[in-house]
Amino acid sequence: MDTAVADVADLAVLLAAVGPAADSAGIIDRIRELEDQKSAASAEQARLAVAFDLLQRREQARLGVPAEKLGAGIGAQLALARRESPARGGRLLGLAKALVTEMPHTLAALQTGQLNEWRATLLVRETACLTPADRAAVDADLAADTGTFAGAGDRSLVAAAQAAAYRRDPRTVTERAAPAVSDRHVSLRPAPDTMCHLTALLPVTAGVADYKALTVHADTLRAAGDPRGRGQLMADAMVERTTGTPGGISGIEIQVIMTDRTPFQGDAEPARLTGYGTVPAGWARALINPAPGRAHSGEGGTPPGHSGPPGPGAAATNTDTNVDGQSGSPIRTGDASRAADDPAFTLWLRRLYTHPRTGELVAMDSRARLFPPGLRRFIQTRDDTCRTPYCDAPIRHLDHIIPWHTGGPTTTDNGAGLCEACNHTKETPGWTARPRP
């Protein structure tokens, strides 16, 4: 391991010592050389990943791991090595296995720089439904010496792989669409400027129908004189039809975590919107205390979707506020007090306490096996996303870092919010975890 680290350090020094070429052509040539080296490194990573997988499976079998659980945690270890999320690590391991064991021509093209890792991933993905023999045949059909990759864009590459796969096994490729329907889902990703991407993966008929309905609705309103653009109208209609409320806030709890100075003293310290991420202080202040008579339109830095009062039975909107306190002060999540009764929505304030020097949230201990509600809320607020390095998946489990059955206490220091996959991976033989700041 030390030798590998030294090799990387030596390579970094060597690359830094190579000055840029004197002319433009030389610079472009050097960039191409580096790109080829990146591709070659990706090919070597694939080979090493397969070798590591084999060694780990042998070790797990030696430790008595059941056959159906062999391989657990291997992708997560590769993810840590590559500074990727555990989910990404699993996909990279699958890519490596396909390249090394079934697609040698694609691996060779990656090794020689004719493909980068992303384009190799596209070829692996489009042949995933084939048998190993058919996949190897498609790999040979798309070999680099056929000229398939020369000047081809991503779409052209995917189309070539799809056509080759269909020629080999048209029935399987056609039937591939049936189980794909079970993969439908909705996801949320942050976007700049307090915006977000709400994405749905749907069967093509449902997606086209939804888009058509929103388009017709927007065109009708524009024909009637609505000043909003088509995209704005479609987005607003989607929110209203999903939540049943024009503004979108109806029976939904939105948690904004901020210091007490942000709302009360006009401080510039950013806030955090649970499920989204960091938001500007001014945006957060406008959310909890909108200007009198000013509707929230989502434009001009004000929060979107608060154009009217919530519908019947609407839940309170929560604003969790960090208030500086003494070290070891309890988390008073049960001591919620009514802070405002704005006509736009109901606001509640909950007080959390931070260490006066480090600014870290401090909390209470518990002798219980399960985390009590107040402590659960605190850990979820503190961690925000899965605590595993490079994993930013939503928290699904509250975990004892040192297991409770081995004496690990139910405390904030020994508690961690994890996604389901990382929590299961942590229990794999050979894995250890310890609390750290």
C-alpha cells in the first residue's frame, strides 16, 4: 500500500514538473496523452476490482459467510477507495466484472484510450440483458478495429450497441422493457439558486401523456392571457395537481435549520433546508417571515409556492433553529412553542443547542435500546444525509456505531444516520466502525 502511495506521489510530481508545450498543437497533444492515461488507469482499476472481489469472496467463505451473502460490502470498499458513494461503488464493480470477464475488446479499447470509462459503461449497460456468450459476440462486433468508436458520440455508440444486441437476441431485448416498468421512481436533486430537479422515471406512455397534459394546460392559460411562460405554467400545474394546493404546501412539514442570529439579527449565516441542502439566509428569512401582502412567487429570491393559505388539515411548517447554549445542554425538541400564525402557513420554532466554541450540535443520552423520538429527530437534523463517506443518500436507519449488543450506548456520539444499504454493509464480517468527530 505504501509503495502504491509513493508511486502516485511520484507520478503527481512528474506530471507537475512537465511544463506546458510552447505551441497550441503541443498543448492539445499533451491533453490527449493525459486523456489516454486516464482511460488506461480506468482499465487497470477494473482489473484490480475483479481481483479484489475474488480475494474478498474467498475470505468471506473462509469466515463462514453464507453463499447467498458472499460479496456483501465489496462494492462499498471499492467506493471508499475511489472516493465514490457506496451505490456508485457497486455499479463500478459490476462494470469491472463485465469488462474483464465478458467484454475483452471493450476493455482493450479502454486500455488504449479509444474509449473513456463513461462510454465503456454505456456499452456494458446496453448489453446487460444478453447472455455472457451473446454479450461477448456483441463485444467482438463492436471491436475497436471495426471503426465503431472513431468519432462516434454517445448516442451513436448506444445505438450501435442496441442494434448489435437486437441482432443477437431480439426476443430478450424486446422483453427487457417489461421488468423495466418496476424501476419507475421519483427523485429530488438540488439545483443552484434554491431550485431543485424533481425527476420521474416513467413508462414512456405515462411520461408522454403527462407531458402532453401539462403542455395543453399551459397553452390554454397562455391563450387566455396568463403572463407566465409555458415552462412556468407547466411547473406550477404539476405542483398544484400533485399536492392539491396552488402553493404546494399542504399537510407537508418543511424543516429549515438556522442559527438564532439569522432570523432575529439579520445575520448572513446560511440555513439548511432538510432534503435539499444549504440555502441563503435572506431566502430563509423570507420563508418564515414573508413581507406583508407579498405573495411567494418563487421569483426574486423569495420561496416558491406560498401563494395562499394551506388547505384543510394542513400540518404546521417547522423551522428548527440552532441556539447557542452551554456544552451538554439537552435538546429540547419536545419544548416546541408557537412562534407565529402567518396567514400563508403555520410556523413552529424548535430550539436546538450548539457548543459555544465548536458550533457542533450537542444532545442528550439515553439508556434505551431504541433512540427516543427527540434524539432521533436531533440525529437526523445533525447528519442530514447518510454518514458514510461520499454517500449522500437519504437517512433511512438510525444506527449504533458501536453496536448496542456489544455495549455501545444510545447517545448522539454513538448514533449515526445511515441509508439502508450502508447500514447493512456495516454488519458484514470484517467491517469495523468507530465514532469520530
